[in-house]
Amino acid sequence: MKTINIGIIGIGTVGSATILLLEKNKDLISARAGANIIIKKGVVRDISKTSKDIKIPLSTNIDDILEDEEINIVIELMGGIDTAYEVAKKALKNNKALITANKAMLAYHRLDLQNISDNIGFEASVAGGIPIIKALKDGLSANHILSIRGILNGTCNYILTKMTNENITFEECLKKAQKLGYAEANPSLDIDGFDTAHKLIILSSIAYGINAMPEDILIDGISNISQDDIFFANEFGYKIKLLAIAKRIDNEVELRVHLAMINQNEMISKVSGVMNGISVIGDNVGETMYYGAGAGGNATASAVVGDLIEIIRSKSSPMLGFKKSLESGLVLRDINSIESRYYLRLKVLDKAGTLAKITSTLGENNISIKMLIQKESNDKSYATLLLSTHKSNELNMKKALDSLYKLDVVNNKPFMIRIEE
Ligand code: HSE
């Protein structure tokens, strides 16, 4: 049997789990790959901080891997964007295969890398252990993808589930998620929706052959959610999730990440805690659902090693799934034209005429109310209005939110959640 030497750059949670998995399932993995796999070197920032369970040769110099001609495959698990991109380019230019879990780097540079080589595995970059990249690239490749709806960030789903089930504040839930090792080093990447957006953008490249950048799409985080929103959702049979949505409408693709109220009977609304879930609708297959652990060392290592086996088997397919860009007629939909129903929470003065001002402001922006609840506020001169609207679009809603905020009867910046149907 042949021998394949690999190098691992970054030995944190995922790196350690990858090394341990290669040891634990060694015989199975080499039988599936048809090769003995030797971890020739690991690169870390500080050798003294590396776990004593890691028994491979260590270095702090990335070139010890990138310039070693005996190393065939580089596994990049260091995170960050710029240095990781330089590492990826150098590995590919030195004729090594690359495996990466780095969604932020791929969100910006996937096409640049594909232009250097297709010998790249990145299953671990989206939804941890769920093989969604292989599903889109191979299993569903005969379909036009009509939509993708995903819960792609374990930290946010954990926070939203805990807030819903246990009535705990947002800050407490975030601290717990950080303790459990789900959150990114910079929590803004999770709670402001960027991590989800990076993953959506990677999926959309494979599904549609488009090259969107994070700056081009609608991204809203979860940090302003309150118990009032959860009350409204419960009252009307919704669950609140941070959703990544890709939809094809004629020759446009809309990409968005935001809180969404989803009917509680839909399968995706049942994806709870740190788990991830993705619904993909193909024009021929209909709806398919993927569910599993989207974060954490073991689940992510499963995807890294799956890529390793595939690369060693030399199965050649284009990195982003298109031999030639058949879908190049597709364009990204302008954010202002995206249509949805909306939920609004407003803190308003509890006095005569307030409701009239609110409804006429919405009416002036062509927004029609579907349901409305008024709740007492702790402060007796104010009330909380919770309402949902009929379908409108982002431009009308943006204008309405600005006008509502300017009304003398509205106290706080209005809070909005899109309703996904
Ligand atoms: N911070 C990410 C999450 C880790 O919570 O899902 C996996 O990408």
C-alpha cells in the first residue's frame, strides 16, 4: 500500500480531533483510502500550549510543511483570512492538495483558489459533520437548485433555543455557548450573522455557480431579540431561527441571512440546540433535508478526514462543482427587491391616536398589517406593539422603519424579524 504524508497547520479543537480520529480509526481509514497516512508534521503557534495527547512532530514554521516535498496534502485549520489564503495558495502552487475548514477565507477566495487547482477539500467549512457540500456537488448535481434554507451556526441556534425553552437572557446563553467551545474566537462572527453568511456564500457557489461576496448580501444578526419576540412567535405557531436563505427566482438568486419566524411544523424549525439543519429543494428531487452537528471538534474532524480519503482516492471533480459555468446567466438579486412577510416590535406611547399614526405610516409605505397584539409595558406610559404584516419588500420596509422611528409616539428603534413561508 502507498504512503501519503500529510501536514496539519493549526492544532486547536478541530486539529486535535482530526489527529485523534486518524489514530482511532486508522485501519478503517487506510482501507477506505487505499494508503497509509502519516502525519509528518503539525504547525502550531506555541508548542508549549499544545495538548500532551498530540504525539506528532511539531514546528512553529509553516514552511516546514509547505516546502517539504514529501508532504502531499496540507490540512489548514488555522482560521483567519489573509495568512490562511497565502498558505492555501502556496500549498497549491507547490503541488500539494489542500483541505481546509476555513469558511471565512473561502467566502472571499474560493474562486481564486479554484483557478489554481481543483485539488481542494472543504467539506468541513460548512455545517461541520454534515456532508452538505458533497450532497450539492455530487448527489444533487442533476438538479437546478430552487432553494436552500439552512441553520448553519450552532452558537446562534443554541442561544435561540435556550432563550425559547428556558427564558434565559441573550448574554447568559452566549457565555454558555462560548464555554462549550462552539463559538468563534470573535463572537461577532457568530451573533452578527457573518459566519452563517460565509457558509451560505460557499453553498451558493456550488448550487448556482455564482461568486457573491459577503458585502453583496443581506446579513442581520440575532443580538436584538427579546422575550417579547419569542412570546409573539409562540402565540402564532412560529419558531425563531437564524436562517441562511438562497432562492432562485427566474435568472436571479437571492442570498440572505437573518432571523426568521418559521412555522413550527416545518422540519427545519425542529432543529434545536447546537445542531445544524439544511433543507435543499431541487427541481427534480423535491425537498431533501440534512441534519447533524455543525460545530465541535469530532464532527468537523469527520468532514476533514472524509475529504482526506477522497483526495487520496484521486476522485477528480471541479472544486466548486461546475465544469463550465452553465449558470453564468444568473445574477444576485438586489437586496431592496427581496420580498417577505415581516414581524415588528415597537415600544410606543400608550395614548390616544398612537395606533392611527402607526397604521397610516405602514399604509403610506404599502405595508398591510396581518396580526397585532398590544402588551402592557413595565413603564405604564408605554405599551409594546407586536405585529405581523402581509408580504412586502425590503425597500418598503426600510422606509417604513425609518418613518416609524421618527414618529413622536415611537420610543425605541423598531425591531423587525422576517417571516419565512
Ligand atoms: N462558530 C461556529 C458555529 C463553528 O457555532 O457553528 C462552526 O463553524
